[in-house]
Amino acid sequence: MDMYRERREKLVLVAGSLNYDITLQVNHFAPPKSVVTSIKRFLGGSGGNAAVGVARLLGKGRVWFLGAVGDDEVGHRHIEALRKEGIDVSFISIHQGIESGQAFVAVKPDGTSAVYSYYGANTLLKPEALSKNLMKKLAETSTVIIMNPPLQVAMRLAELAKEAGATVLWDPGALSRLGIEKLSPILPHVDIFMPNEEELRLIIGGGGIAELRKLLQHNESLRIVVKRGVEGADLYDPSQGIVLHVDAFRPEWVGMEVKSTVGCGDAFIGAFGAAKHEGMEDSDALIYASCASGVNAGFENPRGVPEKEVFEDRFLPVCREKLKVVSRAFINNI
């Protein structure tokens, strides 16, 4: 069996948050006493959103999840929903005396959003959860996607995953506010670092390109994918001295309209991780991920990525026609 086939036949682990999204449809972000036009509720959370995307694109039985929920209705709904997607939920811990995580999301008519999170049980995921049984499962895993678990969990999981020979993707999420000094010890254990544009600025401060270059100098094998919303995404590969850029896919290209941007970054990461797990080159993975993210924007539900057959038959051909990856030298363009 060749190396790539062996990696593809192994599992994908996604670790991160599970939230109950309470979505408020508003006409504009405004001061107190503004009017909410409608309220909708969805199962969400960065980790859960990404895991569902991976599972739909790879198929049932390929993904397992590490996270924490409260012993409440929301927590049990999360577990049941992930199980129905074919995701192994054995490593989701249930905690009494605390509510499952929640996110309050304001969405404008153009789909842009503002998110206010209550972490709840997500904060109770501890390094102790990385048990011997989990280590055995890691031995069957070739791709690990770390979304936004607590810092110490992210650190230890990245270390263990690299020791097990897995490819590690990390989206720092809310941890970005901790800055580069606290986050840099994790980076040597990460293969692909995937912040969005604002998170990158929080991490590297006001130094811009100089700080990024300094970061890469100490992590020569690290690639950085910066998600830029409607501007697409950039992949920085210092080993090749290049930057790859892909534009954002637009839902109207397939007869859809933007309903919500909530979960689109998670969809991007999940699809990128699935593509790399299947052995795609970086340029192809960027198109695959941009496509999934754009399709996700056409749904109010943050878990809008369709199953593989629908995605690759209906949407991906259009994406490959419309989207091109542009390569340029790695210069001061952060």
C-alpha cells in the first residue's frame, strides 16, 4: 500500500467548540433598543461546524471529535447530531453543573455577522482528556484539525499528533487575542496554521510582515493560510518562497444568494482539511475550500456544506471554472 493511500484510509480528528447558535436577523448593527426581525437557532461552534463539513465530504465513519458539552438538552442534541453525521462522539465529555456553549449571532441582510460567545462547557476540556484510549485512536489518525479548544489542550494535542505522525492544521480562533508569545510554542507542532485576517493581526500585533517573517524563520516547515473573507485566501509557503491566492467563491455563480457568513471560515477549514487528507495539492485544496465556504454562505445554517456527491457534482465544476490560484513570490504583502 502506498503512503498516500495509507494516509487517506486513516481517520480525521477535529477538536474544538460546540455551541448552540441563537441567530438574530437584524437590519444593521445598532445601539440598544434596536429591533430584531427574526430569531433562529442552530447547532454550531467552530469545531462542530468543521467536523460536519469534513464528515460530509469524506463520508461517514471517517471523523472523530474531541470536545465538551454540558449535561443539558443542547449538549445531548450536539452528540446526537454529530452521531447522525457518522462522527465518532466517544471523546466528547459531558459535564454537570454548567451549560453547553452558546453563541449569540447578529446577521445583517447582506449576510455579514457579529458573534458573541458564551463558552460554557467548552472551557472544561482539559489536557487530562488526552487519555491512553485517545492515544490509541491517534495511531489510526493521519489528519488532526485543531479549532479552538483551550490553550493547554491545543498545545498537548498538537504535540501528541505530531508524535503520532499526523498532519496538524490549527485555527487559533479566540486564542488569537493571547498574542504570539503565548501561541508560538504550539507552532513547531503545526503543519498548517489557519487564522483569519483579523486573528493574524491580533497574533502578530502591529509588526505586520516583519513579525510574520520572524515567525516563519523559526518554523521553516510551517505553512500559513490566511482567510480573508470576501477577498478569498492566501497560502504562504516559505519552503517554496511563494504565496498562493484564491478568490472567494460567490454563491450567485450557482444561483444562490448570500444568507449568512456564519460558519464559512469553519467550512473553509473543514474542506481544506478534507482535501489535504485526500492528497490534494495546496492549489487544488484552496479551490476546494473556497468553494465549500462560498456554498456555505448560501445557507442560514452554519453547517451548510453538502455531502460529497452533491458538492462535487453540482458545485465543484463551477468552482474550478471560475476560481484560479495565482502564485507569486513571497514579498511584503501582509
